[in-house]
Amino acid sequence: MSVSATLERLPAEPRQESPGQGISILNPHGASSAPSASGAPQASRISVAAHAANSPLEGRFRFHWFGLLTVAAWSLLGAITLAWPNAPAGFEDWVYTAEFGIAALAVAALLAFFTISASIRIGFLQGANALFRHGAPWIAVSALLLTLWEILTAKTGALPPPFFAPPSSLIEVYVGDYARLADSAYNSVKLLLEGVAWGAAVGFTIGVSIGWSRTVNYWVHPILRFLGPLPPTALLPIAFFFFPSSHAASVFLIALATGFPVAILSWSGVAGVNKAYYDVARTMGASECFLIFRVAIPAALPQVFVGLFMGFGASFVVLIVAEMMGVKSGLGWYLTWAQGYAAYVNMYGALIVMTIIFSSLISLLFTVRDRVLVWQKGIVKW
Amino acid sequence: MVGATAKKPLPEENTTNAAAHAASRIRVEQVSHGFDAPDGRLDVLEDVDLDVAPGEFVALLGPSGCGKSTLLRLVAGLEPASAGAISQDGAPITRPDPSRIVVFQDPTLFPWRTVWDNVALGLQAQNILKQEKGRVDAALRKVGLESFAKAYPHQLSGGMAQRAALARALVNNPKLLILDEPLGKLDSLTRLEMQGELVSLWQKNGFSVLLVTHDVEEALFLAQRVVIFSPRPAKIVTEIAVDRPYPRHRDDPVLTSLRHEVLNRLGLGKSW
């Protein structure tokens, strides 16, 4: 209800604010002998025009109060970081405190610029302004959370060092251990994508085959049902023993973790295709090949993507465990390595990198899905 | 028979020479069909004999669930008949063929394809899409959907979707169009409109038509011959020739009296 109701209410505003105009609109309508069917749209057109004529005078400048709040929040973070001395941490002082504070103030300055830009609506920054308006609450809240984090760790020591580190100290990890961290991230992504690619390809093929062929279904389905629920991580020790390298073993296990949900959902997708689609295609002379690749698979793709999302999630688990257990590089390895040196700050740094990588990969998959399943727009939302 | 006037035209005379090329003769001889149901055999069709002349428009009318749609599936070649023979121009029908296209009650457009790609389906399945792209545009023009070529099926109204399904059938230049209650799910206004369009498509293209419908008026408005089936297992009760010129008028008194007769044959005469 609400959308249409608001839309109806909007053009009515100027009429209420300036009665003179309202009368001039209503008058011809009431006095004329013209049939109301043609009069009504005319009246509404005039009222919209009146609204449009008013808006540049009133609406050109609208101060963006939430923008001001973001500036305040980031200034607060900078001020507290700089002005409040760090609590003694039992060893040398946290590094990069001053740099962090200055960076926060710089961000505050940038946000101040955008607040002004969004308020006076600078034309060529329209896109950035819209983005800023949309994100302002989050920008403000994240600064407050960072402030709280900084206070609880560096400023008061309520969360004791070395297990807890302030956000400012993370800079040290990224500046000081840049090479090792980047190398680990690169190796993790490489290993992950290799395993996921194999798993998705094999799982998809198996799933479609089971869904299509009764013979394949008879032989492969029980195996899938029996072995599928086994967590791939349970196979880690054996896999490291059987495979020539820990890399190959990890690729296999990641592929297994990805492949299982992809296979199950591809299968259910193909098995659930509306049988009438096959009838339609068959009466038009479609071959079996056409039925599989042009009917069954496209119809099953939405399900396949659900499987891919599940498989991706499972693959992250296996990747990190495999790297913690045997692979001599990657972010999982970095975590155990940092733990061994009690370098907790590095662990936080690696965890943040991990989060960024994994969520980016999932976002990427969402983008691919939206491209491939563009026809679903307006049918399904998930 | 009421409505069968002095000169009952022979089916061959109905069609022009040009149209005869594009139309098939369908012969259904002594066809019986049944399914294996959990509690024994389910007989659906019994000794059905039916002849469709090239270019003829035949409507099959009967109580719901009597097996008319099954007969259509057999004629389309989607299933083999349990007994009897079905032939197209003398050759037995053993499997589906693009010369006999079915339009179902549901448009069954592929939701992942645009309207254009849906219409192109048959040509693509026959591997001739590249050479024959123009036929897709022509088919869309025939049903008035050329401006919706890039739309997806979920963006179409029920009537537009069924039009797209018709275009998808017409693009194959079928010699027999098999219509399984194609207008059954449309609202009544759209149905009336599309009935007129079906007639003009049939007249322009000259193919034979086999139409299953529940709607007595629709059958009489469209078809040259109405075949009435009994309840399951379906047998042919009678055939009624509708010898009226096209375009027909719904208030044509001949059609009204024919409707009376048809309803009588269906056992619904008293309600009139």
C-alpha cells in the first residue's frame, strides 16, 4: 500500500502549502463543464508542474546531518587515539598510534568534504554523493566501534595484551609483515580456486548425470549417499599419506568439499525440471544432447548456484584446516605460525585479510549468478 | 445432423492448392490406449477412428479427463499407442516431428530464454537457426509480439505468453498444429480475442488443426468439424460438421442451434 500512497501524497504538498495555487488548480476543474474524465488528468498534471517549479527554490540545498555525524565520529576516533596516552602494556609501547590517529582525522576531513558535497549536491559527484548518503550510518558506527576497540585495548588495557591488540597496531602487521602475508594470501587463493574448480566441475558433471541417466543414478547415488556426509577434514591424515604432495591432497579435499553439495543440488535441479519443457523441445525435433544442454542444464542452473554457494562455504573450512595441518604456506599456515610466536596482532591481521578474501569471493559468485540468471530477476529473491 | 447443409464440402475442397502443400492428412485408425495404474490397467482411449483432411480444422470435445489430451500426445508422437495405427500422409507416426507441433494449455515458455530465443527454439533444435533467423522475426510479427522480442516470459501477460507459444509453434511451419486447450487458462476477453486470431492464423498458413477444448462455443466458433467424445475410456460419440463461413459471428443462429445439439450429445441438454 505504502508506495502508491506516498506517491499520491507527494504532489498534494504544494497545494496545502500555498492555498492560492490550490484554488487556481481546482477552479477550472469545478467551474468548467468539461467531463471529469478529461479534467482529472489535467489537474494532476498542473499540480505536478507546480511542485517541480517549487522544488529548486526549497530543495537545492539540504544539509546532510548524518554526514556531519560521520565527521564527528571519525574526529572522535582520531582525537582519542592522539590525545589519550596508551596504558603501559608491559613491553614497549604500541607502535603506529600517532599514525592511526592522524589517518582517522584525515578520513574525517574527507568525510567533511563529502558532507558538503552531498548537501549542496555537486553535480559531477552525484554517484559518490548517493553512495555517501547511503553508507553514512555505517561509516559513523564503524568509527565508534573502532574507538571502543582502541579504548578497551591500548588506552585502558581492559582487554589485556598480548592477546588483544588495538586497531592501530594492525598497521604494523600490514607494513612490517607485508611480504609474508601477501604470499600466504596468494597461495591460499590459488589452492582454493584450484580445488573449487575441480570440485565444481566434477560435482556438476556427476550431479547432471545422476539426474539424467537411470543407470548412473543406480550406481553413483548410493556412493554419494554413503560417502557424502563424511566431513572431508576427517580424511586429511589419510589424504596427506596417499597423495604425492600436501598440495595435491589439499586440492583433492577442497574439491571433495565443494563437489558434494554441487552434485546433490545439480542432481535435484535436473530431476526437478518441468517435464513439459522436454515435451515442447521434443516435438520440435530436439536431440537428446539438446535436451540435456539446452533444457535440463539451464533449467537446473538456479539450483546449481545454490550448490556452488554451499560448496564454496565448505571449501573455506577445508582450506584453512588443511593449511593448519600440513600445507607449508597460506593463511591457515600463517595463523598457526603467528600463534607459535605468540604474535597475536599478526593473527588478527591475517583474520581480517581472510575475511576480506572470502567475502569478496562470495560477492564475486553473487555477481556471476546475477549475470547468468538475469532472467530470474523479478521471480526469485535470495 | 443439424447444421450439415445440403452441400457438405469434401475436406479436400476446403483448402487451396498453396495451403495443401503445408498441411498434413492425419489418420487415426482403431486406436486404443491405456496406462498401467497402481490398481490395474486404466483404459483411456477405445477404438478411436479419426481422419483429419489436409487443412481441416477439427475440434475434439468431451468431458474433462476423458482422454482427449492423450490422443493429442499420440498424434504428436510423444507416446506410442497401445493398439491401432496413426499415420501422417500415409507414413506411420513413431516419434515427434517438427511438422506436428503441440501448443499446450500452459505456454511452457522456457523462463531462462527471451521471447525471441523461445520462438527460435525449434529452429535451433533442428540446427537451422543461423540460416533461418528471419523466420523467428516473421513468427513474432504474425502474433504481434515483435516489440517484446527481448522480454523474458515472466514479464508477459497470460495472453502474450500464449501468443509467444503460438509463435514458437508457427516458426516451424507445421503441417499440423495440435492445440491442447491453448486458451483454457486465459481470461474470457483475451480468449475471445485469441479465438479470432487463431482463425486468421489458420486461414493464412493453411495447416491442419486438431484442437482439444472444453468450451462448446469455442469449438463451434473455430472448427469445421466437432468430434464429441464419451467419458473415459473415450470413444467417439458423434461428429458434427460446422458448415459456416469464416469469420463467424458468435450470435449466428446456426451456431446457437448447433450448440444445443452438442450439449445434448454431451448429456447437458436439460440445463439449456
